[in-house]
Amino acid sequence: MKGVILAGGIGSRLRPLTKVTNKHLLPVFDRPMIYYPLETLCRAGINEIMIVTGGNSAGDFLKLLGNGRDFGLKHVNYTYQEGEGGIADALRLCKHFAEEQRLCVILGDNIIQNDISPYARRFEQQPGGARLLIKEVPDPQRFGVPEFEGGRIVRIEEKPSLPKSPYAVTGVYFYDHRVFEYIAQLQPSGRNELEITDVNNAYINAEDLCFDVLEGWWTDAGEFESLRLATNLVAEERRKSALVSASR
């Protein structure tokens, strides 16, 4: 399985911070934001990784990450998304990289406490299709929200004013090679973007989507409040780890 980190866009919700740099290069406690999804993939044993960048600071990713040696990688692939065409548009750029292999796709502003290896292994055991990680949150209207019937997800609604459940679809997606066929069939949404929610709904319509409830904490860091939350969560995690190390 290969990994894709989507770190494009212009970060308009974090201006003026993002007037001078890409959102995913902003600090989350003691590391740049992009480190966290990269470490998440590496911990899951995924070592072939594509980073989709964008904006005026794309070259800074190469300066920061180089070939990925600091993460135990031999090589990191990069590609560039022009403008803000949406998550599915960014993923579309990775078709040549995927080579019809399965993908773990993670949004570059997602910060996850635990190892996602168990979910990756479950996806590998699926005959095909997609697998999503969902999490109960206090503000599901900010995200794609799953609707359930009989323990199955029957629809995902993007940023609903009246959410059908308290769950959010996190920014971690597992897909087989058909994801690019579904993307090719998309039409731009009202936001003039190719929506990843439409891709997920295509898998639902094909009755080929599974999900797991993510254990441990999770947050995006794409707004000021969620960026602050991410920093606090990581800082507390570092504090606990330091206490454990000191007690040994």
C-alpha cells in the first residue's frame, strides 16, 4: 500500500498566518504540521509516499523534508496542485504514482494520537473498496457526516447544518484503484471543487465501503481553534511521555 498526503490549498481560514507560508508548514507544538501525517504513515509501515503541495511555498516542503531520510524513508515524491480544486482534485494528481495499488490518503492538517496500523491491516484484508475512519465530535457540522442504517453508512453529507449523526469522517481514507475512476466521473460542487465526500458516496452506492471508529484523540488543524487544540493535545502527549520516561 502506498501513502498520499494532501497538503495543497491556500489555507484561507488561517490568514494572515498563511499569507507567508503554506498552512501545513505552520508549527503544531514543537514540529511543523506536515510532520504529523508523515509520521502517521511511516508508523503504519507505509514507505512509498506522495505529498501534494500547493500555493507559493511548495518549494519549502522540499527544503524541510528533503528525501525523507529523517523519517527513515529512501525517497519522498512531490506533486503540485494549482489553486483550490478540492481534496478529490488533489488526489487525482496521484494516479500515476498509485500504479493501481491501494492507497492510504491522509489530509495534511490531520493530527492523530494513535497508530493507524490496525485499520490499514483491516483494509488490506478487504477484497477491495474503501475504508474510512470516523470519530464522534462535538461539532460534526464542520465535516463530512455519516448517516447510518442498520449499522452501515448509507450516505455522507458534507458540512450539514443538521447532522444526521455526531460522527465526523476524519481525514484518513483507504481506497482501492477504483478511486480514480470515481474521481473522473465527478462534477464540481457548489464550491467549484471536486469533493472527496462524493467519492465516498460512490463507494457507498457500490456497497463497497467499510469504516472503523478511530480510537484515541484526533483533530484537524485547519482553523485557529482547531490549530490551538492540536497544539494543546500534542503538548499534553509529550508531557505524559516525558513523565513515563522519567519514572523508568
